[in-house]
Amino acid sequence: MSPRRNRIKSAADRDQAEPAAPLGGSMRRTENYRGEDWVVQTVAGTAGRHYRCPGCDQEIPPGVGHVVAWPSHGAGVDDRRHWHRACWGARERRASNLLRGRGAPRY
């Protein structure tokens, strides 16, 4: 077996290639949740903010990719919720009550 050859792309090959998505680019889609249509967008998590996931009530630290979802009819900034990807995927299978740690306040 011979070693792999690293080929240098010619200028013509580079021009024909599809342009890559911009840094931090994401795709929006519409999904159904609790009988409503929600706009769902996957983000890279590059912002320097902490968010609280409504699915597991845990923090999403900066730099962690996650999902932002909001009702399609409301589309306001206050309606956006930041979810872990796994929590968004399991949203229909989770119980409605939140499990908190022993030291967490009970509202």
C-alpha cells in the first residue's frame, strides 16, 4: 500500500467548490412543539453569555453549541429559549416538572 498523496487544488478547482457557510452560520427550520410551530436555529455558542436550558434547568456555558427556539407567531427577543441540543430533541419525552439540586430554590 502506498502512502496517501496530498494534492494541491488548482485555482479552477477552488472556484468550482461551493462556498462554505460563514463563520457562525446556522440554519433555521420550523418544528412542532406542544401543538405550535416553533422556529429552531442551531448556533455555535460563540457568544460570551451563559444561558439556562428550559429542558434540564442547567446552564449552557459560553462556547457550547446549542439550539435557540421561539414560537413562530411570537418571534420577539423575549420569546427565545436556548436549549441543549439533546434537551430539545427529548422535549416531548421529558416530564413537565423540573428536577433541581438540593440547594436550588423552589419557586
